Amino acid sequence: MLKGSYPLERFAQLPTPFYYYDTALLQQTLDTVCAQVADRPTWQVHYAIKANHNPQILRQIAVAGLGADCVSGGEVQAALDAGFVPEGIVFAGVGKADWEMRLGLEAGIGRFNVESTAELQVLSELATSMGKTALVSIRVNPDIGAHTLAGITTGLAENKFGIYHGQVEDVIREALSLPSIRYCGLHFHIGSQILDMADFAALCNRINDLCARLERRRLPVGDLNVGGGLGIEYGHPNHLPLADFKSYFNTFKQLLPPKYPVHFELGRSIVASCGTLISRVLYVKEGLARKFAILDAGMNDLVRPAMYHATHRIENLSSDGPEVPYDVVGPICESSDVFGKGVVLNECHRGDFIAIRSAGAYGESMASNYNCRPFAPSIFSDF
């Protein structure tokens, strides 16, 4: 959203901080995603709930016809509560507890993305005891390093996720032999906030090699889940509000054989841009050589800068004064509670509204009440 399009007169009536969601931009994003896969009837996009589990956000995405990608039993339940079709729910995660597996089996979810032989055996036992059949994909660790932050890279051999690609054949054979297990396909995910399409091309090449190897050995491939990971332009939310969905989907259209159904698990690229963390300036502090804009929002409301050294665009919505560099910080009793250093803002004063952009992904969903701070509420553009 452009700086002047925020409803400051409404904001003035609300306590800060809060998350502000542009539902029109979310709908535009969903329409764009659906249009990109409309020519592939066997392709399905699942929304990665870990990016944002706000119930109203989930309902809007479910109505658009997307499936849900879950990594916990709580997320499976949130998807069901929001109206996602059970058959469109996929459930990944290296440490699924027994109750989480039972929840998925009882609901009849579309897929368990299994990440170890130990998990596969437990799922078989639970499904047999319940008289259910578990539909399974094997999560493959392709040993591909994506060009992204180290903390959100998931496809390297030393990562905890998935089964090393050289061991997949044995795991497929075991899946085919176990009772109450129906092997359905392969699952991959190499990381998050990926902007270089060459990373996805490398994934496609690894998938094609693996599929050819399985076919030579007369083992089924099934369908393909290529995960998600598409990034957004955090520095330019006004000029580039949508992720590059066209290049992303075209990469897979060009490099994967059309005979395989394909699943995608997009999260950040769907919800990040529609969300803004709105805060007020508490104080402007003069340091020896720096100025600090001290906000009433902290790392408990948006942890990405502290956890990943991630950068978000920050704007002063209330001021048209001269531009001044500030260290934008929060009130948390931690030195890492910093949203940005040397951020150029229009001159700040106590009470100014500060917008921290592209906070729709991993803002609200990773929030905490550290320092006994209350969770920030959510406000929608149609409030």
C-alpha cells in the first residue's frame, strides 16, 4: 500500500501495535496464483499455514480454492476449522506426534509427507489400529543449497528434513510393503525466500534424475510435491506488491514432464505483502552519533529482523518532514530488538505511526508474549 492510502484517522482510534491486513491485495494475489495454474488441471497449490494462521486470512484462502500445507496437528485443525477440504490438506514435519497423526487419519487428509522410515512405521501402526489408510508421500532431501538465509534453507544433506535422495528407493519399497499405507508420490522443499529461479530449476533437474532412476528400477513415482519457497521483494512493496508467480510456475512448466501431477506449498509469497505491522513512536532518543526511534512494537511482534537479520521496509506514515536516519528499535529488554539500523525516515516525533511493511508472513504467526507483552490484535482493511 502507498503511504497515503493507510486510514490514519481510523488508526488514531486504535491502540498500537497491531497487524493491518489489506484483504483486497490478498485477493489479488490469490487470483494471480489461481490464474497461473488454471491451464494445468492436475496441479494444486496448498497454502503453507505456518506463514500466517489468522482465521480470517485462512477463510479467505480456503474460499479461493487452495489446499492447506500443515506442519503440526494444530495447523491441521486450523485448516479444518477454516473450511479447507480435508482431501486438500497435506501434513509435513519431522516430528509428528501420535495424536497429530490420529487427527489427520480421522479427518481423512489428502497426504502425509513422511520424513523418516521410523515415522512411516509408526503411521502404519496407528492407521492399522484405526482401520484407516494413510496416503503418503516420501519427503526427499535433494541436497540442493538455495540462495537464501541459512536459517531457512531446508534442502541440504545436513538439514534435518526429509530422506537423502540416495536412500529413497529403499523407503519406497518399505512404504509399499507396510499395511494401511498407500504410497502416492514424492515431496521436496529446498528453503524459503528464494528469488533466484535457478534454484528451482536445479530442483527440477534433481527431481527428473530421481524419477528416471525410479522408473528404471520399476518403482512408482506417483505425483510430485515441489514445496514452496518463492520469495518476495521486501525492499519494494509498493512497486512490486506481488511475487514473481509467472516465472516461478513457468520454471516448473518448462522443466517437469506434464505426465506428473504437481503440488505446490506457497506461504510467504501469498500473505507477506498484504500485512503491515503498525506501531507508534514512543520516544526519539538522541545518542552520541545516532538517533533512535523507539517504537511500541517489538521483536515479540515481528521476530524476523532479530532472528534472521531480515530487512523490512519501514515508513513514517504521519510525517512529511525532512528525511533523517534512525535506528528503529523496540521496547524489549534485548539488544537484538532492532527493526533496522540507519533507516531513513521522515522526521519522527512521539506518536507518529510507523509502518513495518511485508509483515503478513511470519509476523503474527511467530509472535510471542515475551516480557509479558500482550499479543497484538489484527485489523483488516474492510473494518
